Amino acid sequence: MELPRAACRPWDVCLLKALLAEFMGTGICLFTGLASITPWIQPAFDSGNLGTTAQNHSSGAGSEPSGAEYAATTSLGDLEMPASCSWASPHPIHVSLAFGSSVALMSYCALPLSGGHLNPAVTISMLVAGKVRPTWAMFYIMAQLLGATTASALLYGLTPEHARGEMGLNKLAPGVTLPQALGIEAIVSFQLVLCILAISRSNGDPSKGGPMVIGISVMLGHLVAMGYTGCSMNPARSLGPALITFEFANHWVFWVGPISGGLAASILNQLVLAPTVGGFRQWLTMLQQGLKEEHNLQPAVESTAQETGLSETP
């Protein structure tokens, strides 16, 4: 999404605010999302013993179950886990709601400052669509990756050792091939970027519910892709846990998939759905001119634009 209309020098405080928004927004999104994947100990219910268990509990308030139900325990360091408990991964709906709601909230907060990208694949797609300056895009991606790594390290330190698991590491499910994983990641990222581009046509007005729609898009992507790859949709989301766990098997899938899907959505939007140029050649010319202007941009030009009231967007 584009930034609000404001005259701003490339190295002015606007950039610092935007980078802080991307750093904190990405970090908070991933901290809350990855925390929802933590495999805490949960009760293991046996459908064959439900009646017996209910009868035991109804015999008196505060009475403890007896017999072999709690006889065996499993030691995990200082943790004693009853036999009636088991390691249980969170439900996909739980994880999808966590990621979707966190992206919606942080997009709303970061929108006035940076456009609320929070995702390198989104930033690259916005760059191709001509909605963000190349220099700003590069720094956005750096801030996003740093925020993701910081959030993963913080969550790792705050989570008990027995509950860390794989720290939300993206991995291919058994039987899922590399092309299948690549296709799934590309498709869910395609719909996300297409959704963001559609919202950007409303000038990024938070009152129109754009961040909420983006959160729903992220939720949908997780509901679809979690069974295949754990759902990345965001290279920063995959890099953070990979750096913390030093596990990079098939890691390229979680970069190539989201970026290729986002680029496909951006090109389709610019040339077919909401064309801003006359054709493919004009679109390439627009990108070349944008790079040239970024290279030759001087503070005097920005100062003149500010004095004359011309608006500049990153």
C-alpha cells in the first residue's frame, strides 16, 4: 500500500519512522503468530473413558482421579507430565486466527507510517507496481528481516525449553514435494498481494476496513497452506525461526514461492486488472524511469517539491 501523501526527503525522519513501523510491526506479528504454534502440554481425552472420568469427578468436589490414570508419568527435566496428558499442536484455526488478527492490527498501526507491508514479498510486489521507491523498498526489507529475527530470538528466550519445539519452523509435510510446496506458497501469496493491491486503490484509508481484509486474507492462506508447508506467505516469517534453529532445509521454497506469487499478482494487476500504463513496454519504461529518478534524486528537488506543495510517496 502507498504511504499517505506527504512531501518527504529520502533520508528524512519519514524514512526512520517508516522503518521503525516495519521493524516493530513485523516483529509483533511474528512474535504473536509464532507463540500460537508453541506445543504446550494439553489433556489427552479418551472417548472410551469419558463416562468413567465424569463419574469420578461427580463423586465429590475437589476429588482427584484415582487408579492407573495418573500412575505413570513422563519426566522432562523438572517437568512431570501425567500419562493422561500429551503434547498437542495447536488447532489450525487457532494459529490462523493468531496470524490473521496480528497482521490486521499491525497493518492498521503501520499504515500511516510505512504503508504496512510487514512482508518482503509484499514490498517487492509494491516496488514492481511502482508504489514504493527502490531505496525505501531495500530498507523496508532489511527492517522486516531484522524484526522477524528479533521476535524469534525473544520468543525463544521467553519460552520454556520443553515447549519450544521447532519454534514455528516452516517444513514440508510428509509426502509433499518441492513443486507442490512451491505452488501452494505461490498461490496463497498471490491472493494476499492481489488483495493488498485492490485495497491500495482506495488510497490506503484505514476507515474502509483494508487492514481487516488483509488479516482475513492471511487467515485464509494459513487455513489452506498449514497442512502442506506450515504456511509462510512471508520470507521474514520463515527466516526468523530458521536462524534460531539453524535449520535451512528447503528454505528457498519460502522465499521463491511468496515472491513469485506476489510478483505474478502485481504484474497481473498493473497490466490487466487495474492498468496504469498502456502495455508491457510502457510498464517496463515506468520501472526504468523510477530507478533512474531514484538514482539521480537530489535533496534540492525534494526541497522544491515541498515548497511548491507537490506530494511525494516512497
